[in-house]
Amino acid sequence: MNQTTPTPERRPIPRIVKRPARRTVRRIYSAGGVPFRRADVGEASPGSVQVALIATAGGNRWQLPKGRLEPGEEAVQAAIREVEEETGLRTVVEVFLRTVEYSYTDTYRREIPETVYKRVDFYLLRVVGGELSDLSFEVDGVLWTTPEEALQRLTFSGERECVRQALEHWT
């Protein structure tokens, strides 16, 4: 007689599945502008328009000045304040240009990436005082440029659209 030893029941080894951490979401409402001036007599094209741009990301990203609204602040107030904080220029509003909406993934100093949905209201802002300056800790460089050159330099398509709309206003 053949006796067999019963074998213990084999259970599968549980698989450890590492699920990705749940991504958080943040919504940001900002405002900014296309600060402009008329070129002075003695410059290349007296009377022509110049636009102020800022550089960020170590000077690799050219953009329009913008920033978050403070509690209780209207978008137009934030646009004027942010332009002055980031460029040193005092401005007045000529006209609302457009709202730009976009999203990105924020991984800066985060263990879990965060999806950011951002809305920015842009205004055409005529410079009435101040000096163009890169003294803000948020800014790596500043530049007066023609609108045409701004269209070439600006990193983001939504901001290029703002300058295109400004060009229509000036013509």
C-alpha cells in the first residue's frame, strides 16, 4: 500500500501593490498685465511702443508680470500691484485683455505631486512712473522690448495672445 504524505496547502504569496499617492488639486486666481510705454525721443523709434517683460527660472523663461490676488482684492488691483512689485513700474489700466487658463503639475518640494489649475486675468497697463527693475526676489531679469520681439521671447502662448491683443489696441 502506497501512502503519501499530505502536502500542505500552498497559498499564493501576496503581491504588494504600491498605489500611487492621491494627487492633490489646487486652484489659483492671479492677475497681471502687459506694461507698456511710448519710446522716448532719441531712442530707435520715437513714439513706438515698448513692452516690459520679466525673466524667471534662472533667466530661461520670459513672461508677463503676474501674481496671486490677496484676500478681498479685485483682479485689476492685483494686476497693478503685481506689476509694480515685480518690475518697479507704476501703471494705470487701459483695458482688460483676456483671461488665460492652464494647468500644470507642481512637484517643487512635494512628496506628492499637486495638479494646479490657474486662471490669470491680464490687463493692458500704461506705465506712468517708476523704473524698470529686477530687484524682486521673484524676478531674474527685466527687459524693455518691442511688441514684435516680445512675441518671439515670451515662453507661454497665452501671454503671446495678450500681446497680440495689445497690438490691436495700439493700431
